[in-house]
Amino acid sequence: MAKDINDVIIIGGGIAAHTAALYSARASFNPLVISAIEPDQLSLTTEVENYPGFPKGILGPELVKNAKEQAKRFGAKYIEGYVDSFKKSKDYFEVGAEKKKFKARAVIIATGASARRLNIPGEDKYFGRGVSTCAICDAALMRGKEVIVIGGGDSAMEETLALYKFANKVTIIHRGDTFKASKIMQDRVLKLKDKVNIILDSIVTEVLGEQFVTGVKVKNIKTNKESVIKCNGMFLAIGHIPNTKMFEKVIKLDKIGYIITDKRSRTNLDGVYAAGDCQDPIFRQAVTSAGTGCQAAIEAERYIEHLKATGKYK
Ligand code: NAP
């Protein structure tokens, strides 16, 4: 048995990775977790009110930190680093990070997805102070306030529906002249004429604020006319980018870049599993990420036991 081969390497630093690490560590596989320095999505959220077990809610960064501590308690080892290569060899997988190579019999990919950003002035400055990429997380903070949602897809419709329950006014700003969202989602939003306003053919060019967001600059791309809309929140719903580029040569991805998994979190490669947002274009919730992290770890455990049982554990 080669001593330099880890049983399980987990790539990622969010709730899916920590849950996979917890399960894998409890099963005595001493997982090695390689996490990027950049914060995961949950760590960018404030209050998490929909994670079961916390009746008073919990702060996103605290939830992630607790999950990591819990995994460490059972022996998971963590190193910081960007994974930039991934290769399959005969008896193991090779993961490259920070100019080092790590070997593993099984790999769990939980690299997450990053919300697409506009990259306009004020967006970073007011992120978490009115600028958000998650209405489900932050809508309740907008009670009685005026907000804008950017995008024309299903996510924009979903964010609008979530915000409608709390905000006084929701303005959707879309760069096109028609929405790309499914008809059923559009119909749900278009019914809400009392509080929902729609601005088409327009882009936001700057976020304005003092301590928090106070408004946005908007430009009509057909007339070039500029205006300022007062608001307390700006919700981006312009798609996500799964962090999977480094796997594209060996792991099957869908056309957007999400890792394709089966119901058991298995990828196209035996011994490689994926969990959390890097494989989930639909739910993208903390609890579903934790769930798939758990699934992936259990499957990895079964895979390694199978290697042992069939004499293939090198
Ligand atoms: P999406 O379908 O890719 O839509 C992104 C929207 O953002 C598009 O309207 C796009 O405009 C706009 N956009 C992209 N980049 C932009 C930029 N730089 N500036 C301004 N606007 C920009 O993404 P999504 O809505 O997140 O949906 C992703 C997938 O998840 C879809 O398959 C969707 O059906 C699914 N989903 C389903 C549900 C549901 O059924 N409940 C909910 C959420 C998501 P253009 O239209 O001009 O390209």
C-alpha cells in the first residue's frame, strides 16, 4: 500500500466540502481538504435562517467555520491552495495545487460556483451592504424597502418572488427586450403589478450609496438615456459560473460547466464524486450542498471498501 496516496482528497472550502470531510473523517479515511483562500458563497452571506437546527438563525461564516471545526475534530486535514490540475493515473488521481502534487484513491470535488458579477463601480464596495447575489438569503432584510433585481432568467424571477414578500417595491432591470425565463416563472412575476416594476433594454452602470446602497445609475442601451433609481438593495441574478474549469478535460460537464453527476453524486470517472454548487444549477442551497457532500463521502467510502475487497487497493 503506497503511503503517499491519500484515501480521499476533497477539493473546496464550502459547506459541501466540510460535510464531505466530516463524513469521510468519521469513517476513518483521514481526508485531505484542499481549499482555496477565497471565501465560499455561504461565507459571503449574513444571516442564514433556513438551515435546519438553528431556530434563531446563524451567520453564514459561522455556520461554515463550525462545519470545518467539526470535520477537523474527527481528523480531517486542511491545506489552503488553488487546485490547478487534475489527472487520472492507473492507481490514483493526482491533484495539483500550489506547485505540489497530491495523490488520492478517491476525489470529491466541491469547488462551488461563483455568482456572476457586473464589475461596475460601487458593486464591491456595497456588497453585503445592499448588493447581494442571493434573495433567498437576504430578502427578509429588505422588509418595507425598495429593491432592484438584475437579470431576465429564472433566477431573476425567483429572486423577485422572494423579494416581493418583503419589499415595498421591486424593479427588475433587464438588458434585453424580452425575458429568457420560463413562461411559468414570468407569469408569476407579471401578475404582481402592485409592487413589481419592469425596466427593459437597460443596464446598471454604477451602484450609489453612503453606508448602504441608496440607488443605482441606469442606462437605456437603445436611447443611451441615463437615470438614477433610488433603492436600498440591488440583487444580481445574472447567472452563476461553476468553478470547474480545471476538470473539463477529464470530467463530464454540462454546457454551462456544471459537473454532471448521477443520483449518487458520481461523476463519469469511477472514484470521483462532486457535491454542492459545482454540480447543482437548480437548488443551490446550503442544506442541499451539505446533503450532496454527505452523499459523495459515503459513495467514496464504498468505493474504497470495494478497492480493498477486490485487491485493487494499492
Ligand atoms: P440564466 O438563465 O443564464 O439567465 C441569466 C440572465 O442574466 C439573462 O437574462 C441574461 O441576459 C442576464 N445577464 C447575464 N449576464 C449579464 C450581464 N453582464 N449584465 C446584465 N444581464 C446579464 O441564469 P439563471 O436565471 O441563473 O438560470 C440558470 C439555470 O437555472 C437556468 O437553466 C434556469 O432555468 C435554472 N433555474 C430555474 C429556476 C426555477 O425553475 N425555479 C430558478 C432558477 C434557475 P440575456 O437574457 O440578455 O442573456
